[in-house]
Amino acid sequence: MRPQDLLAAGRMGRETMDDYNDFINAKTAVSTRGGPDVTPNRVNSKLHPWQRDLVAWATRTQRAAIWADTGLGKTFMMIEWARLSGPTSLIVAPLAVCAQTVREAAKLGITAEYVRDGSDITSPGIWVTNYERVESINPDLIDAVALDESSILKQSTGKTRTMLIEHFSDVPARLACSATPAPNDPEELTNQAEFLGRMARNHMLAAYFVHDQINAGGYRLKGHALRPMIDWMSTWAVAIRRPSDIGGSDDGYDLPGLEIMPHYVEAEIESEGQLFATELGGVSGRAQVRRQTLAARVAETARLVAAEPDEPWVLWVGMNDEADALAAAIHGSVNVHGSLDPDEKARLLLGFADGDFRVLITKPSIASMGMNWQHCARMAFVGLGDSYEQYYQAIRRCYRYGQTRIVHAHIVLSDLESQIADNVARKERQASVITAALIEHARKDHAA
């Protein structure tokens, strides 16, 4: 169903809608002040016109969300927003992305400095830190804060989520930036709204969602709630997949193509009462399959890498044993794993972007967010989890605007794990209703 059909289907009677809007207005946080009256001509001319429009809108809105797909210049827009929203602005990013952010600022002629501790912030300017060091920052010194990869807020009961919302609750200007295709579920959506001070999470769940234990997330959108929620969200959030979504030109934003290539190795695993395992049997069964097919999957992956010796490769793993075996099998590869010093992780991930080595081995949980690896058009998943978000983000490190070649993504699994691949493919086909509706709303605004 098209977004406009969903919106039409969700219409309510005028009396009901008025009551509903009164309830929403009572629950919505009111901004204490608006942002500076910035026009697009004050935004760096190195940005595209549509990017300048977005930055100016977000600066005026003061507490805004930009959900822009990978390669659309989210970092440039975030840096310019920080410059215009200052004088003292903080960008919080995953550690591996911080150095990349400082580099991107330099391309705009802007000085941004990375800080490991809040005591290093001694003057106005643009400062960059990683999520692990946020608590050392005195928020009273900050005029504007931007969260890069703001989907970290998805952990609704997590310590990090609560800390970020509370720590920056009095900072006047806030920006949430994510390249995730959308806040696809209530957890991420409500947490980003609460971080921005737009509505408390529990109020937003009560207003727009109904508790549903059958649904995997525990909540589903109320039948009548989509249109009023989109009308409200569009005042502080923009979601785009292509520049034309907000009236820009798509010239130069054509992706060259993505080929998903499954490779299945045989799994002969003894289980109780049968010679060959015919199903995975839950998490423990999956782990058993991965362990007992490890050698075959590593051998197949090493063969793929050896077949294209001039190509950079990213090899995504889920287990430490997979990473160790790949590192032993592929000469010159670099394994970026969890026990490395954080600064060493960041150095190696950026080193791969710079071409310092050809084959990177790591986990999606470590490196699937924020890195720009358009120089690489080959990757392999040496096993696969159920998280569509991690899968999507991992592919988008290479398959992003700016990539000039067809990206080959190999998925190396046992034949018993084909159901996992099917599950991820199903999720990939399910477009986010909320994001589609936001994009449709933005298109109508620009066409008006």
C-alpha cells in the first residue's frame, strides 16, 4: 500500500481528530526558544542547495532530526549545523567515526577538534567526542549538541540511552542524525523524540501506539495515528533517501548496483536422534551450526578473496573464532576485534579507508556505523545474524552514494542457515511505513 493510501485510510472524524490533537498538544514539549533565523545563503557554499536548505531548516528548528540515507552528506550538514548553532558545539559520534568527522570538517574549511575529556573544552568552537566519553563533558558549557548515528538511542532501557537524554536535556540546540533507512520501530522513534525534547517516550507510546505482545517490538501503530503523527513529526524531522525527496537534483546520486551472492556450504551435524540436523533449533542450534561449519565457511571466504587479489575486502563476522581463522587464512588481513584499545580500533578502521591494507576483518557491532569505504566494492558476511539493521548498515559502508562500481556482497552460510538469509531478505523488502510517509510529506511540502 502506498503511503498516501495509508494516510487516507487513517483519517478520523473532525471531532475525534480535534480531541486527539488536543491530547497530543498537551503532551508535546514546547520549545523555550527557536534557533537563529538562518537562511540557506549563510550555509557553506560547498554544500548542495538542497543540503543548505536542510541545514538552514534544522538550525531554525533548533531541535531537529535529519534521517538521511548513506552518502547524502549527513556529516557535512551536521558540521554546518554545529557551526551555525554554536558558539560552542559538540558532535558525539562512534569512536571510529570521530577522526573521520574532523577530516570532513577540514574539507569545509572548519576546525573541529577531538576531545577525550571535557576539561579539554576551553573555548568556543566545534568539538568532537565519542559516546564513551560523554559523561566527562559539562553540558552547561555546550550551546548545541549533535548525535551522529543517533540510532544508538534505540536501546530504550539502556544506560547509554538514559544518560544521553538526561545529560543533554538542557542544551538549547540538539540534532539527531542517522543514516539508518528509518527509525523503523517505536523504540528508536520515541527515544529520538525524547532526546530532542519533543515528547516523552511514554507519552508518545500512549499517543500513537498500542501495546501488542504479538508484535515483536511490543508496540504497533494505532490505526488512526499515522497521519497526525506524521503531521507532528514533520515539524521537527526530515527523512530522505534521495535529494529529489526534498526538491533537490539526483544528478550524481545514482548507485551503480548491488549484487547479493549467497554461498552455501554443507552442514553435516549430528543431533539427538538423527544423523543430519534438519533445523537450527533456536540460538543454541545456530551457534552449533556456526561452530561446526566454521572451517568450511572460512575456506570458502578465503577462496573468494584470493580470486580477486587486487580488490579491497571487508569480511563481516559474528564470532571471534571466525575472525581468528580468517586472519590466519588470509595473509596481510587485519582483524579489528573488541579487545583492541579503542583508539587502535579507530586508527585501523580509518587506515582501511586510506588503503593502508587490503582486507579488513571485523564485526558489524564494531564497524557497521558511520565509516565511509567507497573505495571498496567487495565484502563477505561469514555467517549472518537476524539483525536487518546491522546487515543494512554493514552493506552501506561500501554501497553508498559516491561508490562508482557495482558492490558484490557475498553471504557465506551453511545450507541449514538459509532460513536466516530468507528472514533478512524478507525484512529488506519491508519498507518503513513511517519513513515513507515522512518522505511523502516532504515531497508535498516542496511541491506546494
